Amino acid sequence: MKKALKHFTALSLFSSGGIGDIAATAANIDILVANEILKDRCSIFSRNFPNAKLISGDINKNIERIISETKGKLKGEELDFVFATPPCQGMSQNGMGTLLRGIREGKKPKLDVRNKLIIPALDIICRLNPKIVIFENVPNMQNTIIDVDGTYINIIDYIRKRLGNKYDGKAEVVEFADYGVPQMRQRLITIFSKEKQIKDLLKQTKSLLPERTHSQNPLPLIGLKPWVTVRDTISKLPHLDAKNKKSATSDIKWHYVPVLSAEKYFWVENTPIGKGAFDNQCVQCGYQGNTIHGAKKDKSGINRANKDTPLYCEKCGALLPRPYVVENGKKRLMSGFTSAYKRMSWDKPASTLTKNLSYACSDHKLHPEQNRVLSLYEAFLLHTITDFDYKWENSDGTKPSDKTVREIIGESIPPRGLFKIYSYLTKFL
């Protein structure tokens, strides 16, 4: 008789639409209770996790309820996992040393209150005592300082302090393309555990992550495959074109794109493969030597886009197919870097999918060849959501807005990579 797979238990905090939690479910981790503040995320989460107890609202106001509901579901058993993905918009772009030096000099920094959401999360964790705690956020989390009752402390140090000597762990930056995800996405994965086997693993290997499976420089002899590319993932889908509504749709659900204005379409259709619209050359006289766009550091050391990039052909004076805005009746080059209105590369993983993935002006979001941005279905493939059983539906079965879908993708991690991490950790429980 085949032995049944052991199922593990988890609490999910800041769950969004549950993209990370589908990876947990695939790794035999049952989401018992979840908490999310935004109603549109809650609706999609409920559709995909009908057996989980979803507590909607501010975590600060629901600490006791989250704890009691989790204990009720556990029925006296020990909790295996807590997953926590607090909002990342407030994570510091500055070096931790610079912030601490300023604090010592009496300069009180302006800190984002969203970073303090780690405090109620840890209040819950410390009372539930799970076997493993996993925080996920942007790499800048490791440089973030929070104010705890008037004391400034690095957020990772605060996690370590609150968990105490019973737990040991580490924060590690992960490039998810290294786990077979066709997208460049770096995140900070912070794992702490009280389990002896996992503590011993950390001492032995200095890491709590599984070995990489893919690399930009593959090494077949040790099992490292090449990165999965955009071409590998979306090249066989039906052609779309953003010129008009008819050409921008297909029979595949979610495989459609927004129609571009005549001006934007002019910029995009004249953008060569692998290039950006800011460097487009003259279509009137064919001159290919117009100055291309770039950036240089100012006196403060900040990288600034050039202000003198020509909008009109330096040979014939014709308007170049480059992004522009109109001010006081005159056209001027749009402010921005060369990564805006730029095509993705076929033979690399996609650039990071953000909540602006459907906007041509977002970094590296033009299709490698076709005159358009990515469709949402292509985003599902590149984000590896299609590996799993996930429904883009509200709790009542209706379709969510494209905006909500983009935002959920932008604030989540590709689940293919998370599945490998979760599956690896369960081996030690």
C-alpha cells in the first residue's frame, strides 16, 4: 500500500492573491489561516483557497483573531510554517551604514510606517512558535531600519532579536532565474527555524536554500541548466498587434493587449529587436547616425538621463520615432532612461514583471518582436503561475480587473521557485 504524503501546516500573512501560497500547497503545505488587508486580493484568495480561514483587514487589529483561529485549526498540533510578505514599497534604498551614521549624528530619518508591519507579524509568530518562519521581500529589506519604541534597529536584526536563541536563520538574496523561472527577479528570502536538523544544515552549508538548478553560465557536468528564456516560454503564442482592437485580441483567455495610441505605435513599430525607442533613427531620410539616448552622473553622483538627446533628425530635421511629450504646443523628448519603451530579449529571461507590466513606458516591457506589450497570459507564463492550478476569479466567479491582476503579479514571487524552496525545507521536518 502506497504511503500517504505527509501534509504540513502554515499561516500566511500579507497573503495578497495567494500566488506564493499555491507553491506551498503544491509542496504539501496546507494554508490553515491567512490575513490580507485589500478586499480585491481577499476575493481572489478565497476563490483559490476555500478551505483556508481568511481574516480580512489590518493585521494590527486582528492579532488575537489570527492566533485563535490558527490554534483552533491546529487542534493541539504544532504549526510548521509561517509565511510573511509585508509590503515592500517602504524598504530603504539607502545603505544601512548611511542611515545609522545619520541617526548617531542626531538626524532623525523619515521612516516608512509600512516597514513596521514586521512588528505585529512577529507578535503573532512569537506566540505561535512555528517550526519555520519565512519572510520574503525585496533585497533592500536587509538595509532597512525601523523605529521600535524610539530605538532604531535593522529589520533583520530585529527579527533575530524577537525570535531569540531558540531560532537560527539567515537572510539570502535569491535570483529566481537560477531556479528555472523565465524571469529575472531578485528577492530576499529570510528563513529562521527552531528545528535541529535545519539549524545543523545552516551550520554545515551556510545556507537554507536548495542548490541552484539553472545558471546564466550553465555547467551540465554539475547539473546546472541554462536559464529559461522568453523564447522558450512565449514564442509559440498567437501573434498580437496593438494597432487596433481586432489585432490586439486572440481566442486564448487573457491573451490580449491594450491598443496603443497612434504616437506610441509609431515609436514601437520602429523599434528594432533588442533595442529601445529612445534610440530610434530617422524613417524619413533613413539616416542612422542620430545621437542615441543615455545617462550620466550629476554632481551628487546620481545617474540622470541625458537632456540633450535629439527628437528631430540631425540630418533632415524630420521628427524621429522617439517618445515625446507636448509642452506649450511644442514637442520635447520624454524624460526617461533607455530601459523605457524597450524590447525584451528573446534569449534571456524576462525583466522583472511589475504592476506596470502592461505599460509600454515600463522598463523592458515591449514584446521582443511584435508591436505591443506583454499580454497578461504571457505574464502568467513568465511568472510560472500556469505551472499550478490557480483561478483568476473573484469569490463569486466574476473576472477581476486587469489592474488587480497586474498588481498581484507585481507584488508576488514566481511560484516555481518558491515550490523548490518549500519542497527542500519540508525534507528536514
